[in-house]
Amino acid sequence: MDIVRLVIDYVSALVLPAIIVGFPLYGMMRKVRVYEEFVEGAKEGFNVAVMIIPYLIAILFAIGMFRASGALEFVTSGLRPILDVIGIPAEVLPMGIIRPLTGSGSAAIVLDMIGVYGEDSILVKMAATMFGSTETTFYVIAVYFGAVNIRKTRHAVPAGLIADIFAMLLAVYVVLILFG
């Protein structure tokens, strides 16, 4: 396992610099005016950000109500017996519930878990791995579909949630394999 960690450390140290240097170089080789295209994309991004503010407010309000009402704790305690059977600690379930909704809410859950269990606990490692390996499915759908006025999401929500569920399960099991 030490060689795997070493390879992951080296590869992860090279990925971001390769992207930062690689994309502009590739664009210049294709004779694209990279800076001008970047600025144009930033302008479009700002316009999209203004358009999606109502969607963001709605989803953040709903999440705040869910946590403040005690519903999150109620669901966690209710699902504990099922989670015990499949080998998933109930303490990471709040991350599994909140992560598809919001990135900042799930980051707050990781911070809460660090305060309760310590930054080196296996539960925090599971939650942090979930954080990095899943997507904020409802947030992304609200933002991107809302930005282009798509009202019917068809298969996007189920596909996103299925991917999130599998990623969360794998996050727990991989952390157990590597650190358990």
C-alpha cells in the first residue's frame, strides 16, 4: 500500500501544474487567442452567476431548514440499523444526505466532524473522501439547468444520484481498506 500512496502523491503533485500550463499551451499551438477567450468566458460566467442567484437562494434555504428542523438527525438515527448491516457508520450519513445538495453545507459537515472526532479519525477520512469523490447533484442541476431554462431534467437527477450513492459507498469501503 505504501507504493500506491507514493504514486498517488507524485501524480497529484503534477496534475494541477500540468493543467495550468497544458491548456494554454495547447490553445496557443492551435492558434487560439487564449487570454481573449478566457476574458470572454469570464464575462459569460458573470452573467450566468447573476441569472442563477434565485436558484441558489432557494436551495440554500431548503438545506438550512432541513438541518435546523432536526430532520437530518431524525433520518440518521432512523437509518442506523440498516447502515450497520451494510457496514457504513451512521456518523457519515449526514455527508451522504447533504453532499448532493450543496458543497458549502457538506464542507460544514466535514468541519463539524473534525471538531467532534478529530482530523485524523477514520470517520473524517470517509467524509472527506465522499466530499472529494461526489458531486453536488441538485445544486449543479439547479444552476446549469436553471441557467438555460430547462425545466424537465429527465434522467439527470436519477443518474447523478446513482453515481453519488456508488461514490459514497466506495469512499467508505476504500477508506476502510486503506486506513481501517
